[in-house]
Amino acid sequence: MEFTLKTFIFYGFAFLTIASALVVVTVRNIVHAAFSLMVTLFGVAGLYVFLQADFLAATQVIVYVGGILVLILFGVMMTSGRLEMRIHIERGQLLLGGLVAVALLMLLLTVIANTPAWKNLTDDGTKLPPTTERIGELILNGPFLLPFEVVSVLLLVALIGAAMISRKEIRD
Amino acid sequence: MVVPLISLILLCPLAAFAIFGLLGLAKRSFPRQDYLSTAAMLVGFVCSLLLLREVVPNPETHTVKWISLGSITFSMGFYLDSVTAIMLLVVTLVSSLVHIFSIGYMHGDPRYPRFFAFLSLFSFSMLFLVVSDNLLGIYIGWELVGLCSYLLIGFWFEKDSAANACKKAFLTTRVGDVGMFIGMMMLFTKFKTLSLYGEGGIFTLAASLNTGDMVWLSIAGVLIFCGAVGKSAQVPLHTWLPDAMEGPTPVSALIHAATMVAAGVYLTARMFPILTETSSLVIAYIGGITAIVAATIAIVRFDIKRVLAYSTVSQLGYMMLGIGVGSYVAGLFHLTTHAFFKALLFLGSGSVIHAFHAMHAHAHDDEHDHAHEDHDTHEHAHGDDDAHGHDHEHGDHDLVHAHGSEIPPDQDMRNMGGLRHKMPITFVTMLIATLSISGVPFVFSGFWSKDAILGGVLERAMEWNSVHHYLLFGMALLAAGITAFYMFRLIFMTFFGEPRNQEMHNMAHESPLSMTVPLLILAVLSFPVVNKFWFNADYVKPPEQPHLYAPQHAHVSPDSKTEGKGFALSLFGVSEAVAAEEAGHDTHVDGEHHGHSPAHDIAMVLSICVAGLGILLSWLFYHRRTLSAESVANSFRPLYNLFWHKYYFDEFYDGVLVALTVWKARLFAQFDGSVVDGIVNGVGRLTRDFLAVFVGFFDNRVVDGIVNRVAEVTWAVGGRIRRIQTGAIQTYLFVVLAGIVLLILIFRAL
Amino acid sequence: MLLSLMIFVPLVGMIVVLLLPRESEELVKRVTLLFTLIPLALAVALFISYDRSTAGTQYVVNVPWIQAFNIQYHIGIDGLSVTLLLLTALLGPICVIASWRNIEKGIKAYMALFLLLETGMLGFFAALDLFLFYVFFELTLLPMYFLIGIWGGPRREYAAIKFFLYTLFGSVLMLVAMIAVYLNSNVVNGVADGLRTFDIPTLITLAATQGHALADQHFQIWVFVGFFIGFAVKVPIFPFHTWLPDAHVEAPTAISVILAGILLKMGTYGLVRVNMAMFPQGLHHFTNGDGFLGNSLALLGFINIVYGSFCALAQTDFKKLVAYSSIGHMGFVILGLAARNSEGITGAILQMFNHGVISAMLFLLVGVLYDRAHHREINGFGGLGSKMPVFTGITTLAFMASLGLPGLSGFVGEALSLLGAYEKFKMLTILSTIGIVVGAAYFLWTLQRVFLGNLNPKYEALPEINGREILTLAPLGILTIVLGVWPNFAINMFSESVTNLINVLQAI
Amino acid sequence: MTLQHYLVISAILFTLGIFAVLTRRNAISILMGIELILNSCNLNFAAFSRFMTPPEDISGQVIAIFGIVLAAAEAAVFLAIILAIYREFGSIRPNDVDTLKG
Amino acid sequence: MQPLSNIESLLYFSPEILLVIFAAAVVLLDLVVKDRESIAVAYLSLVGLGCVFAAVLITHFSFGNADPVSLFLGMVRLDEFSTFFKILLLLATAATVLFSLRSEELDARLQGEYYALLLAITLGMFLMASSTNLLMIFISLETVSLTSYILAGFLTHNPRSSEAAFKYITYGAVASGTMLFGLSFLFGMAGSGDLGHISVRLTELLASGQVSPLAVLIAITFVLAGVGYKIASVPFHMWSPDVYEGAPIPITAFLSVASKSAGFALFIRFFYAGFGSTELMQAVNWPFMLAIVSALTMTVGNLAALPQQNVKRLLAYSSIAHGGYLLMGGVLLSAEGVGAILFYLVVYLFMNLGAFYVVVLIANEVGSEMIEGYRGLSSRAPLVAWAMVIFLVSLAGIPPFAGFFGKWLLFTAVLEQGYYWLALVGLLNSVVSLYYYARIVKAMFLEDYDEEATSVSFSTGTFALLSVFVIPTILIGFLNIFYTFSNISVAVIPM
């Protein structure tokens, strides 16, 4: 794999994603964490672009950054006073959590490295056609129709449920 | 005729008891239980008499299947030979007389009907034992008489001493019974039957055993004999019998003198054919030791009933000795004569006690209902007067009770004296019995039977040139002398001399007719001429002992083994019968044809001498008072103490237990209060105080403890799991993820 | 049909009782009595009409039940079952009468549970399908739990749950063994073929067939152990016995009677019906007299006898004493069964029946005393013999029967067991006879402490046993005497069955 | 830009998400961790779709899209519940919410 | 078997469609009905469930001719297995609706949302039982999970309920995220989301060494986190006691029965259809892993239940333990094993719902969920007390109640496969379980109680509903229906 601009940008995105994710999990201030998460999400979107998943990247930006992240920020604002912005971390917990996380990472890396089927699959850079249309086809006329419909019900349920639970008091 | 007669003999007393039991269940009672029971017994007696006529030289067996299990059958049945017939007669006769005697003696007792019902049950059991043709039947009767003994000793159960004594009697005999049962198991396992007679019976099968089985057979024989040791109160299980005198005196006469205790002798005689040399010797030794031990103890007793009790033990030892040395006929003969004169002695003593007792009742103006509780009060009152200070050495700890150290005043010979004028019939009859038991020659039956045994021992000793048997002969002779001594001591102290307790003496009187008549009848039976009528010795034949071999050094060949049939028995026609039998079998060829062996003559002379000596000494000590019992006692203090304390048997049994109790008390202090107050004598207490508490402790702490520990651990684990459930969600998540990692790692390793 | 009727009549009775109004207590009692008398009548009819000359099962009903597992509703009786059925049916009405006055609360529920219990017990003794057998076995647990737990003494909760847990523990091991038997029931020479079965007679045949998986010695040993523990808890065999004293002491009188009279017999019955008949090789392994394992069954019997007797000796609670004596007496059953010969097994079976009768009497007697004095402390009595002569008489009878006095039923079973056992296990049997002496010791000592001596002034006014109580005791007392005098009355019921069993045992 | 690159990135994201979930003492931070986890999954699907299936088969991408949608729904409900918790307990620190335990 | 197209599938999909329609109708009716206390909404949902039930039967027997059909281009499958679970779930839901009607915890003003959510969650569970595609599996699982979170937190002003919801969603989100990661690996290895396809591809890849067993192991374990959390198996069980305790009782009952059943449906189909091949099992011995998980689950559940004082929490642990028993059947890969699970689920439905119904009744009348609250129930409400005894004893697995037959089938199956140790662990556990069930019985029957406490009376309807649970609990074992379940299970057994 030669070192081209493309690869440079790829590594840039990769670094951005991981570094910001690291910030998300370590930073003490929750608002900082939220913004850091935004960077991560953008980074992942960028990686989607590298995978030639244009529609997916767009969805990632719109839904995650536009929706979920805003939701999270709202949540932060509604639950945290100035003092609550700081996240408590306990050393013992950090150690145990770190241990489990590292163990998992080691396992996953072992698997990734030792699975021949996943080895040496290089992105040859062939340009694929845009995915939006085909995705539409798959969802509305393909095998993903049922999941699509079910997810719509799920969203409705989530809507009703979220509204009901977060409601301050019951009208009467 | 035989079966209906025997059935009638058995069923009459049983029916008398059953009526009582059934009415009792309905909470009523038959008003004339006494007559009912007595009548039942008399019917039995008449039947026995008829049966005596029926008996032919060849024994009869009648069996019915009792339990059948595939190839194995347990039968119940009658075996009727002359011995059975004689035993039946003795039992029914003595029992009838005791019934009659009791009508007077027990009059006014609150549980009067019950007494007769128990007597009936006893008679049935005893008769059943006697007629059984198999070991199982004998064992059944054996245990049933034990039960009756228990019930009757404890008849006045309000007395603690009686309650203790009855339990002691049952338990002690049961120890022996277990031995007997083990012996039965051995025989059964070998022969697959418990029937004694007939083709498939034990005796026939045992006859064909070879020498290799002798050790086994000896053990079995000794084990069976264990039952007899218990029941016939042989050393070392004899201690219950003197205590059993807590029962009413007629009971002592019937059960603990004439019949039940003789059952052991009867059993041993029945087992005669399987006795080996070793087991015979064991039996003989036990008998000999018992005879002398009991006799020496009897010398120093003051309780009239206990003197008689020890005398009984001693005489039973005699009979055992007789059987043990092969003097089958002599042993049985002594059994029968002893039954009569000892019953007579007991009834006579009962008469005396009754005389005194009635006085008590009047003196204290008690209702009859509580008459017997007087014993308690007087025991304590009298305790201080007790001349024997050393008694208190053992009296001061609460564990040892009721070994005869507390004598009821109406039984204490030291309160008596000069009664011969007050109670002439009692006196005369008792004197006859005493003469008989002491072996006063020729006129009295006791002399003949005792002499037969002595002769048998000496004869065996001479035949086999056996040191053992010479020793046994010496013991027997000594016992005979002592017997004469203490029996006359009894007579002198009771009937002669001056009244020692004038108040009691004044109140004493001759007993009513219902009591004196049985005495007279029994007295008549103490004369040999009368015995000749029923001891049909022509038919009393010793069975063969196929496994009794003379020792190597014997100078007489086994062929010439003789039966105890000296002059004494020849008087009763025994020798002819035996000779005829032996000639027929052609196995024993001996001088019987031409008279009797010299051993019997020697024995007779010696026995007359020692008896005379005994009586003489007794006369000097207790009548003439030329010699002082006190001073002799003082000069032989250790020996006296030994006798007084009955060779420390009870103390030994108790002492071991006391030690254990003390040790235990330290260990299980909390149990002490509840456990010590009850008193179990002998082995019973050992087990209760030590083993049982330990086992109970073990059960609660260890067995349950393990289970509880498991349960606790389970709970603890449950609690631990609970603690993981902290309520903090991140702990849960940690468990999940760590769980995943662990699962993967574990299964990767697999 | 007769048999099914007998089993399910109490169940019908339970439903009837449940439908009765709660207030009409007398009616409830009468109805219950009626519904326990019907099985008794039927049992007597069975007892009379049972053909004694054959070992085969009679009155067989065999209809499919759960076809998926080839489970059948298969019931029938042989000599052993019919004897125990009679005992069960007899104790039923007796217990109802014994409960007549002294159950104060919830008489309706009590009676209903009692009837359910009776169905379970009757069904257990008649079941010839292993699955059905197990279901009936467990069916008795629940009513028993409540009967002890609700109507018991002060520590009733503890006793009830202890009983329940112990038995369940045993029965799950039994369940494993049972399933293992089922799964192997169609395997011949390693090849599974045909339907599996729970049918006990079939399984017995299969277990004796050369090459059949059930006939494999190794398999038999393990399965034997599984079943054995299940039954051992019930018997109870040391060291699984500790539930028994607690349960007995806390249970109301009638329930103690059932516990000692029937429930313990379920254990030994199971041993005979399943362990011995089905796994003769397993049995042989534990009774062949070789080494520790070869003596283990007899050893357990011995331990039970001696241990139970000594524990009884240490008790000061009358009921606990009787309870421990039960442990001792069940030891004779185990010893007899270990002997594997006709004397031993007959003795054991007879002892089962006799112990059922005698221990029932003993518990009833304790109950009589408790109802009057409201305590059971042996040392707290004294001299009752003069106050209650009839009661004393009956107690003496029961004690004597229990300590094995010849002429009463207890002796025959004990003696036969010992005779049989001696043939195989000489030393253990001789040692076991200690139990006879100790048995006499604790009973006599109790008799002395309670009835002999001077009357305890506290009990001057103690009333004599009444007619109702005599009514409960008399049949048992009569049975005790009858069986003591004429044991063949019972033995010829099952002697053919025993012969049959011996043939199975000797076939290996 | 091999498959393994993407997989390693995704694995790291996943692990960081797990780390956050385990260690952050704030409900919203936990939610962020969950989002990281879900993002790593989606990235996996997209990468596998690119490399392991034929070019014309983009079902992996579609699955990722569904993943995003589900994440959104979950986040919405999660936040609603966080608000409820805040209302009832006055805190969104997970350790304060531990009345149910044992 | 060619999967049907989207349009063709609709007919077969009528039960699910009906569920959605009725859910919408419920919400609409709720808007229309003015009386907040009206129970019309509840009855409408019951009617809806009835219609769905009919539709399930019709689609199964008429359209499908009882043959398995693959719908929506392979997304879901209609076979006997899924039909069985649909019926089971409908029963559970209907029972929950009836419980909810009698529960006094729930806010009547929110019943429109409540019943709509119940119908929605039923839809999710239907899909769980029939999904054959990774995506559908995940979506159905999420549907059920999200709805459960909401229902658990339905008592909005009850801190315990909110806490339950919070813990539930945190736990569930992490578990489902982990599962999704595992699914992505599976997708990555097989290049497809179809379970059948995955099975074939994985077998090939493993055979050719293209994929290491460790990868499959990790994927399976990650997926197990999601499934295991649904069926509350150790170590994924820890949410359940807290959630069960905090959630409204009808929802607790529903979660412990319906959600668990659906979890088992998913679990069986996923593992049997996806990983049932011999080669796969040689590479990754997941049955053994599950056997250990099963043993741990029942042991932990039973032991932790021992010291509990809250009946709901006790039943939660009991429910965990039962998950362990059920899991035993899952490790066997035999028709008997799965058949045993199915039968046990039926039995469990009746006995566990019955027990929870009693808890509802007692909570309403006595106002307590603690064991002390049950004191003296035998005299205050004897019928209810006896019914409770039957349920508890059946749960403990004592004959002649249905629970015994359920356990019997399970243990027979386990022993048949030679898992003796597992059977023994299970049986000893059932002994332990008796102890804590008996504690409730003890409180009801054996313990003294305040005589002042009045007797509790219940309506006829209550008893009718109670008998709906009691009668099957007594009788199911005696019916001859075991074959049926083994036959159903054949549908998912790879042959």
C-alpha cells in the first residue's frame, strides 16, 4: 500500500475518530465530551465515505450529529447544573473497567489478525455507483421492506414512550 | 388323648387371663378372678395327672406349621416325654397351690384380680415353655415367663424398689436371652430348623456332625446356656433374683423358686444331646461357682426372703452342675424336689410375713389400699437401727439402691424368733422343707436328689480322672454344708429362741386355712415316698450325648460313661431303666448291671457328714449360742464383708457406672440433672448414662450438624450472591463484560 | 377396578369435604371417616379375596396414560402390597378417630389433606409403573408438609420443612436413577430398539435378561445407589434420619401415626419393590459380604438398630423416644433385606407391617397422654399406673410388642430378620442383638418413669383413657396379638411373592 | 486501507465504548459510550459490506442505516428515562440510583 | 423452499399486521373515550388479541398448510415453531392485560399508551420467534427491549419504576450493542445476514481454515450477551431482580414469562439454525458452554432467592433459576430437548403467571409485596392461598403438578444426552428452590398473624381468572400432549 494523499486523509480520519473517542471517554467535563463525540461521529462518517457509502455517511451526519448529539446536549442541559458538569471517576473502577476493556481489545485484535478471510482485502479504489437509489430499492421493494416497516413501528413506540416517560406531570 | 389334654392345660390359664384382659379393656373387672384362675390351674393339674398316665416310654410329638417360608418351616408343637409330663405336673401343682395360698395372702390388695390374672398368664407361659418341642417355642415361652416375672415383681410398683427390681430382672435376663438367641441363630443357620426332635430336628442332624464342628457346637451350646444363666440366675447374671423378692411372696414361691428359674435347668437338660465336653464343663463350672457363691452370701442375710432367694440361686447352681457333669436325671430330679421344698419354704416365709404384715396393717389402721406403701415408711425408720454400720458406706451415695440392704421389718429375721408356738403349722412344714434342702438323710427327698448330683460329679471325676470334676465335687460338697448351715440359721432365728420384737410377736398368728393347706400339701411332697408316685423314673432317660467325649487321659473308655444313678436313684428305679436302655443300645456297658458305682456311696457319706456339720454349727451359733456369730464375723471380717456385699457384684456393676457417671457429669453437665435421678441398674445404666448420652449428643451435633452446615453454606452463598447485586448498574455491566471475557477465555482454553 | 376405587375414594372424599360448609365440623369428620372406612372395607375385601397361592400380581389395571413416554396407569397388587395396603387402610380411619377431638383449627382442611395423603399412600403401594410410583411417592409430601406444618407443635415449621427438604433431596436422586432406567430400558447389547418403558414387571424381566443394558452390573450398582438414597431418606437410614425425630415430635398424634406407620414403610417397600427386584446385581454388590461395600447394607441396618436404640435411651421426650425407637426398628428391616434369603426378607416385610401397627399404637398412646397432661417429658410423670390402669395395660402391651416380646407381633419380624441375617453377616447380626437389650432397657425405663413408683401428685385427677381412644387402639392391639400368635396369617399373603423375589435374586 | 484497518478502528471504538460504560459516573456519559459501541458496529457492517460482499450487494450498508435509526430511538428513550431519573432522584449518577438491590 | 416476495407474504403476515392495526386503534380509542376510568381500551386490546389469535391459527393452518414458509424474502419464517410461540405469547399478553385490569398500580389515565405498548411488544416478540435474518433478529429484539424499558418505567412518578427502567435500558443497551457487534462479525464472516446461509458459509470457512474458531466463539459469545440478557442467564441476569422488583407487577409477570419465552424462541432458532451443524459444534463447543451457563444460572438464581423478603424479587430470582432449567434443554440439540423447553414454557406460563397474579391480588388488597404481608392468608383468603401453594409447588417441581412434568421432560432429555452432572445440578437446585417457595407457604399457612386483620374477599371474576391458571397447572401433566412439542421442535432442528 503506497502512501498517497488518500491514505494520508484516511489515517487522518482514523486518528481523529480514535483520538476524539478517547477524549469522550476520559474528559471530565461532560459538555466537552459531547463535543468530542461530535468529532468522533464526523470521523466515522468520513470513514463511511472512504467505504464509498455515501448515503450512509449522510445519514450518519444528519441523524447522529443532527439528532442524537443535539438530544444528548439537551439532556446535559436539563440534568446538569454547573457543578454536575464534572464526571466522577473512581480509580478502582477505572482499573477494573480498563482491564476488561483491554482484554476485550486484545481478543478482538487477535481475531482480526488471525482471520484469513479478512486478510489482504485491500480497497482497490474502484469507483462504485452511488448507493442512494439502490438503498431505496432495497428498502421499499427488497428484502428490507419488513425491517423498514418494523423500525417505523419501533420509532413510533419510542416516540410515545419517550414522551410519556419524560413528561413532567400528567394532564387531566 | 394327649393333644386335647395338653391343649386344655395350656388354654385354661390363658382363658383366665384373656377374660381379665378383655374385661379390662372394657374398664370392668371380673369379681372372682381368684376363683377363676385357681380353677383353671386345678383343671390343668388334673389334666397333668391324667397325662402322666398317658405317657408311654416313647415320646410323642405333635406339631403344627407356624410359619412357612418356602423351603423353611417353623413349627410349633408339643414334645411329650416323661420329663415333660413331670414338669407339667410340678408346674400345675405348685401353681395351683400358690393360687390357693394367694387367695389368703393377697386378700384385700387393691389389684387383687390382676394378681391372679398375671399368675394365670405366667402358668400358661411356663407350661408352653415346658411342652414346646422346638427352640422357638421354648424361646417364646421363655420370654413370656420373663414378662410375667416382670409384671409380678413389679406388682407393687408404687414401691421404687419393686419398680427397680422388676426392670432389673427383665433386663438382666434379657442379656442372657440375647445370648440364647444368638445360639439359636447359629443352630438355625447350620440346620435350617429350630425343631429339636424328629428326623429333621436339630438333635438328629447334630448327631452326624463330625469333630471339626465341635468348637462351633460348643459355642452354640454355651450361648444357649446363656439364656439359662440369665433365667436361672447363675453367676454372673444372678443379681436380679434376690432383688426380685420385692414381689409378693407367692410370686417368689412360684416363679422365683419353683418354676421359672428352673426353666433354665430344664432348657439345659433339653439341650443335653448337643452339649459337648467343653460346653458341659462350662455349664458345670458356672453351676458349681453359683452354688457356692450364693450359699456363702446367704449365710449373712437377715431378710428371710433373701436368704431363700440366695438359697434358690445356690440350688439352681447345683442342678446346673448336675446337668453339666452329665447327671441328667439327677439334675432334673433335684429340680422337682427343689420345686416343692423351695415353694414350701417361700410360702412358709410368706405365711410368716403375712402374720407380721397383718399386724402392721392393724397397728397403723391403714386401709388395705395403701397397705403396701407402709414398706417405704418403715424402711427409713428402720434404717437407723441397722446394726451394720458399714452399710452406710455405700448407702450414702444416691446411685446404689435396693440391693437388699434395706430390709422390710416384716421380713427381717432379727425381728422374729420363737414363732413356733404362734404358728405351728408353718413351723412344722418349714422345718420339713429345711430338713429336705439340708440333705438330712433318707427320709427327705432333698437328700436323695442332692446326693444324686454329688455322686454324679464324683463319678465323672473318677471316671475321667479329671481335676476339674474333683474341684467341682469339692465345691458342691462345701455348698451342701453351707446350705445346711444357713437354712438352719433361718429356722433357728425365726422359730426358736425368744421373740426379739415382742410387739410384733404378740400380734403374730397362724395363717388362714387357704394358706396352711398348701403348706401341708407341699410338706407331704417333701417326702421321697410320695415322690416315687410321680417321678416315674422308669421313663426318665437321659438322652445320648453324641459329642461328649471323655478326655484322652480318662482311664475309662467313653463307652463306660455312666449316668448318675447311685443308690439314690436306684431307689426310684432309675438304674434299671437306664440299664435296660443302655443294654438295648449296646453302647454303654458298665457296672450298672450289677449295682452302682462306688462314687455314689462315697458321695453319700460325705454329704451326710457335711450336712450334719452344717446343722451342728448352726445349732451352736444360733440356738445354743455357744459360738458367737458376731465374733466369728469379726475375726473373718474381710470374708464377712465379701459375703455381706454379695461379692460386690452389684457394687461392681454400679461402681463402673458411677465412675462413668462422674466422668460424664463433667463432660455433659447440662444433662446431669435430668439423667441421674432415674436409676437403672446394671448394664442398663451403663448404656444410658454414657453411651446413650453420647449417641444422642452425636445425633444432634454431628449428623444434624453436617446437614445444618451444608444448609448454612448454601445460605451463605446465597447471601454472597446477593451482595454482588449491589444495585449499582455499572457493577452489573462489569459482571456482564467480565463474564463475556471469561467465557471466551475459558472456552478458548478448552 | 376395585383397586382403583380404593385408591381414589379418598380423593373423592377430599373433594366432598372441600365442598362442605366450613362450619359443620361434625359433618366433615363423619364424612371423612366414611371415606376412610370405604378403603378399609375394600382393603379387607382384597385381603380376603387375594389368591395366596400365586406370586403374580392381581387386580391389575393397565391403561395407557402418557403415551409419549409409554407411561401407563398400571396398578396391581402382590402379597407385599396387599399387606401394606391393608395397613394403610386400617390406619386411615384410626387416625381420623384419633383426630376427632384434638384438632382445633381448620378441621376441614385437615381432613381434606388427610384424605389426599391417603390416596397418595394407597396409590404408592399399588403402583406398578415406575412413573406412577414416583408420582404417588411425591404426592404424599405436600399434604404431610401441611399436616405437620399447620397442626404441629411449637417447632412445626422447622420440622415440616426439614421433612420436606430431606425427602425431596432423596427423591431427586431417585428421579435421576429412574430416568436412567427408563432411558436404558430399550437398549439390548448396546443397540436401542423399540419402546422404552416404566413398567415395573417388564423392567424386572429386562433387568434379568442377558445382554440387556439394565442387566449390566455397573449400571445396576449406580442406579441402585440412586434409588437407595431416595428410599433411605424415607426409611430413614442413618445418616439420613435426622428429619424423623423432629417431624415426629412436632406432628399431631394422628400424623405421627401415619408417618411411622406408613410413610417409613414407603421407603422399605420401595427398597423391596425396586432396589431388590429390579437390581439384584446392585443389591448383590452391597450385600455379598465382601469387604466394606459387600457389608454396607447390613452395616447400615446394624447402625440403625444400635444407633436408634441408644438415641432412644437418651431421650427424655416420650415422643422423641418412640421416634428414635422407630429408627432402631427399621434397622431390622434393612438387616433382614440385606440377608437376601427367605427368612430375612419375610422377617423384614413382617417387621414393616408390625412396626406399622406397633409404632402407630405407641404414638397414639403418647397422644393420649399428651392430651391429658399437655407435656411429654418422661421424667415429669410417675406412678400413672395406679391412676390409669387400662392405659397402663395397653401401653405395656405396646411396649412389649415393640421390644420384641415373643407372642406379640414385633418378635416374629425381628427374629426372622436376625435369623436370616445371621446366615450372611454373622458379626454384624450378633452386634445388632445389642439393640434387643437396649430396646428393652429404654422401654422398661420409660415404663418405670411414667407408670411405676408413687403417683405424681400433679396428676391426681388425670382421667382414664376414654372409649374413643380405646377404639383407636384396640384394633391395633388385637392385630399385634394375632400376628404374634399366628404370623402366618400375614406371611402366607406374601410368601409366594417372597419366593418369587428370592428366585430373582438367586438368578444372578 | 485494508479491511483490517477498519476493523481495528472499529474494535478500538468498541473498546472505548465499553470503557466509558464501565467507568463513567454519569448516565449521559454512559449513553455516549453506548453510541460509540453502536458506531463501531455500524462501521463494521459498512466495512464488511465493502470488502466481504460483491460490490453490487450493499446490504451491509443498509443494516448500518438501520443501526443508526435504532441508535436514535434508543437514545431518545434513554434520555427520557434519564430525565425521569433526574426528576425522581435529583441525580444522574448511576451509583445514586441503587435503591433496588440484593 | 423459495422465500415468498413481499406482496405474497402479506397474507401470511396478517397476525402481525392486525397487531399494528389494533395498537393504533387502541391509541385512537383512547383519544376518543372521555372517561379516563373506562376499561374499553383494555377490552379492545383483548378483542385485538383474540383476532390475532384467530389470524395466527388461520395463517398457520389454512394458508401455510402447516408447512414452513419463508416470508419477506427470507426475513422471517412461518413454521410450527413460530406459531407455537405466537400462541404462547398471545396467552401471556392476554393474561397481562387481565392482570393490568385488576392492578391498582397502573395509572388509568395512561391506559391507551399502556395497551398500545403491550400490543407493540407482542409484535416484537412475534418477530423474535420467527426471524431468520440477523437484521430482523436485532430489530425484533430492540423492539421488544425498547418497549420493555418503557413499560418497566411506566409508573412515571414511582422512583423504583424509574430506577428499574434506567437499569434496564443501560443494561439492555450495552448488551444489545455487544450483540450487534457479534452479529457484525457473523455478517462479516458469512457475507450475508441469513441464518441458513451463515450456517453453510461458516462451516465451509471453518473447514478451509479461513476463519478461526476463536472468531466464531467471540461472535457467538457476543450474541449470547444479547440473548442471554433477554432470558436472564448468568452472567447476563443481573438486571432482572432489580427490574422485576421495580416494574409494575403485571409487567414483571409479562417480562418473566413472555419476554423470556420470546428470548428462548430467538435463542433456539439462532443457535439451532445458525450453529447446529456438527462441524461448527466441533469448532466451538457452544452446547457445553451453555450447559455451564445453565448450571450457573439455576444455581445462582436459586441461591440468591433464598434470603429474599420481597415476593416479587424472590420470584424474579426464581425466574432466573427457571431460565437455567430451560437452558438445559437448549444444550441438547435434540427434538426432545427443545420439545421439553416448549412444554416447560407452557407450564411455566401458567404457574408463573398464576403466582404473579396472586402477587397482584395481595398487593391490591394487603398493600404489601413482602413475605410478611402474606401471613395468615390461609384463613383470610383460603382459596387464593391454596392457589398460591399450587403455583409454588408446581414451580418447585413436585408431582402431580405440571411443573413436575415439565422438569421431568427436561431432565429426561438431559439424561438421555448423557449430561448426568447437569441433571444432578438441576435436581439439587430444585430441592433448594423448594426452600424459598416454602417460605411463602410458611408465611401463608404456618405463621401466626394479627387476628385483627380482616379477611380478604375477592370477586368471582378474580377466582375465575385464578382458576384459569390453577386448572392447567394441575392438569397439564396428565394430558397426553408431549409428542406435540417434540414435533414442533423438529422444525428448528437441523437434520
